[in-house]
Amino acid sequence: MKTVERLFTTISGTPVDPLYGPDQLEDFDPARDLGDPGQFPYTRGIHRDMYRGKLWTMRQFSGFATPEETNRRYRYLLEQGQNGLSVAFDLPTLMGYDADHMMSEGEVGKCGVSISSLEDMEILFRGIPLGDVTVSMTINSPAAVLWAMYLAVAEQQGVDWQRISGTLQNDILKEYIAQKEYIFPPRPSMRLVTDTIEFAAQHVPRFNPISISGYHIREAGSTAAQELAFTLRDGIEYVDWALDRGLQIDEFGPRLSFFFNAHNDFFEEIAKYRAARKIWAYVMRDRYGARNERSLKLRFHAQTAGCSLTWQQPYNNVVRTALQGMAAVLGGAQSLHTNSLDEAYALPSEQAVTIALRTQQILAYETGVANTPDPLGGSYFLEKMTLEMESAGNEYIERIDKFGGMIPAIELGFPQSEIAAASYRYQREIEQGERVIVGANRFQSEDQPIELLQIDHTAQYRQEEKLAGLRARRNRNDVTKTLDALSRAAEGRENLMPRILDAVRAYATLGEICDSLRDVFGTYTENTHL
């Protein structure tokens, strides 16, 4: 009887050999390629004790409807043992529109919380001490404006900016590559990012002004190696702009952070995180001459893969999320979001988000995964995959260098076309049954209904009423004065954060501030050439 040899690959298409042993690691030098946890090149983790010393931050991404409703969810999550907040904003906020703008119709509060003014931000964090809780904000094109609102709330609470900590996503390059939520052209957008990096280094030293994000690149369909490479090359681009501004590498390097996806292929994901730390350590030391050890250490947040969730048999998503979360922890994540079982349908319900949080708590306290750093280190299979991931990542970085950097590569459509090809291959494998998705293309059964979170359509009306009241109460002369000053500054070269803060404190709205910048910077339409 003739046997057919099946080709085994990772989810990204990398071939997997039948067995791994010393022969696959002939060029492997444990001292050079592995080292110990907490030692260069940090392949095994950035801290000597890793989770023995401190568990990862459990930071559930959350936001919906109005600031009042999201504030209640935050309080609930903190009561349930979550130890960090992560703000999800709705689409109008992400695009720099107020809730009462015509472009916001039907989208207010649907995929996150609606924030149009400092008043909304005050409500969002009412009763939550910003000096004691770390906060991550997933906002990009208008990131400087939302961060200014956050800093103003900290001021009102009497919290010194030297004390507050958290992370601003603020990664505009991945928007052009993958997520497409941009407002301004790339170069003025990079100016705004650099403004926040400089301002943080000078005034808010414990805050991460950027989270360089591969998550959305992976959600768009990239391979693990593409996610790794494009993310790290974006990081190189941000470093170059900050250095051109006149900052010193060790002045801002320790506050750069990263954000990766945790997908289904367990070992490939762990290898990706380990390779990312190694590549970044060498980049910061050899390419930029960083001397502060904290500049060399890649710190990252992970979120389980939203694109892996299925609406068919949604309870299967609990298992997927647990395994993806385990991969992130074994890969050395500093913080983690675990997706809820119902997110293929809607924003997570309170019950579903509680299960997702309990998943992290079970990983932390019941599995033993935190007992020793990098417990899979030395595995022939994992070390070979880590070396392959490192090689593939460096090859992509070199190719982008030859374009002249990430912005020319984006303008030519290089990363976009690479991701599109990978996404097409993966989807074709699913549709042809070559890649099994349990409950979706194999082992199907009748689906059972689940309770979903319904976003009240009146959220838009409530936000519009609030905005009307704000505009009637505020000092219009102060608003006009600060917006005019921002426009003039945008035409020059000064750091815009102080001007944005002045406008925010005068209760200029998000849309008004972004419109002032639109008038100077213009807007962007993608026009790739590859």
C-alpha cells in the first residue's frame, strides 16, 4: 500500500521536520544565541526571575458606548482582579471626529468608548486613581490629543506626571500598513509621534509614548515572520525620527514598547517573541550604540488573536484563547489581554470578559507556568524555530532598509502586498480544507445561541447632548485662541504637545483639534505602486 508523505507546516507555512535534534542546531551557540534570562540578547526573557519576581500585567482591552458605561466596566474589572486598564475607543474617536459629526452617524460607541472632549475623559476615569493604575490607550492618528486629555485628568486628580505610567499605542506606521485608520499623511503623522516621544522623555518619564504594534499586521493576514519584521522595522523608523529630532538613544529607548499577536501555532508564536527580543537587542546595541540596558530590552504586550475567533461554536474560543495566552506567557510577555468567547459576534459581555480574565488568572496561579523563566528553552525544536524566525525577520528588515526606510516602502506598497499574499494563501488553505478550523470547516455542529452585549443606540444621542452642553458652557474665546495657536505652531517645527494641552484644557473638542491639524497637514489617501 502506497503511503503519501504529508507536508507539515506552521500556520505561516514554514515546513516542520519530522524530528529535531542536535543536527538541526549545528551552528547554535548557547552562549551567543541563548544566554540566561535577563542577560543579553534576552532571548530567554528580559528579567532574570521573570514571573517568579512579578507576574505579567493582566490588562483586558475594554470600552463601549458612553464614558459612564465604560467607567462602570472598568470598576468591575478592577474588582475582579484585573491590575491594568486598556481603553478601546470607538471608530469616530479613532478617526478624529466628534460624536455629533455627520461621519460619526451610527458608529458612536459601537466598537469602543466615545471620547470627544476632556469632559468625556474626566468621566471615563472618575473614581479611578491614575497614580495607582497603569492605563493603556489604543489610539493612533489622534493619539497626541487623547494623551493630552489623559494628562489633563491626571492634573485634575493632583497626580504628578512623574508618577503616572501606562502606554499610548500611537503607532501610525502600522495604520498605513494594515489597519488603515489614519488621518494625516505619513510625514506629519510621524512628526506628531515624535512630539509625544520627546514630550514623554522630558515630562512623563514613566509613560510609554508608543506601543509599536504587530498585532494589527497579523490580524490583516501576515505570517509570524512578517509580523515580527515589519513591527521591528517600524520601531527602527521611530528611533531614526527621534534621533533626527536631537534626542539621545538612551533618553527615550527605555520607554519604547511593543505589542504582538498571540496566534494559534503554539511553538511558532513562542519562537517569534524570543526572536523579537534578540533582534531588537542587537539593533539597539549595534545599530544605535545604546548603552542603557533598559534600551536593549524589548518589552511587549500580547493579545490573543481576534482573527482566530469563530462565530461557529463560540465556546471553542475559550480553548483557543487559553492556549494562545499560554504561548504569550511562555514567550515572556510583560502584559496580556485574553479575548472573550463572543468577540466574533460583538463587544464582550460582562460574563464573557470575566471568563477571559479568569483564563489569565488560571494560567498565572494554577498551571505552574510562572515557576521558572523560559521553561521551553533548550528545546531543539523551539531553538531551531527561533533561529529561523530571527533569520527571516532580519532578511525583511534588510529589504526595507534598501527601500530607504519604512515610509518609502509603505508608499510603494511593499509590506501591504506581502501581507495580502500571505492572507490569501492562509484563507485558501482554510477554504480548501487544508488547514482545519474546528467547528468552522470541520467537526461542524448546530450552533447554540449565546447572550450578547447590545450597545444602546441612544449612546449617540447622549453624547451629542453632552457635547451641546459643553459648547454652551465653555469659554469660546479660550477655545478659539488655543486652536489658532495650535494651527500656527503646526505650520512651524515646534513640539505640538504643549499647544494641544492648552486646547484640551480649554475644552476644545477632539474634532476641533484634529480639524485644525487637518487644515495644515491635509489628509491621506493610499496610492501604492507595487
